[in-house]
Amino acid sequence: MTHTANHAVPEPGKFRRAVAAVWAFLQAMESTSFDYTLDRIERLEREVGRLKEELRQNRNPEAGDAHIASAAAPEH
């Protein structure tokens, strides 16, 4: 009587397909030069906006105080 093992044998190429899927995922996660450029532009736009707001406040510091004072004053 021959003893035969009934082991599940993986399909040929199953491991290769799994490695290829992992590799494709890792490549998709990599940042491209285009992504870097867009991120850099976004950071620069935020910085310009912050600087514009700071400049506006420095040019007219009373505007913020006058607005608060006029809001607190009773109307006639």
C-alpha cells in the first residue's frame, strides 16, 4: 500500500503574482516629481497667504482695534 500525502499544492505562479501585487502597491505609494512639485506649490501658496495677512495687519494695526471698538459702541 502506497502512502500518499494529500497536501494542498499552491498553484504555479501564485507566489509570483503576490510579489508582483506587493511591488505594484509599493510603486504606487512612491512620490513622483510631479507630486513633489504640487506639494511644494501648495506649501508656498499657504506661506504667501500667511505673509499677506501678516503684512495687512502690520500696515493697518488700528483697523482691527477700530472694528472691535465700533462693534462695542452703542448705536444712536
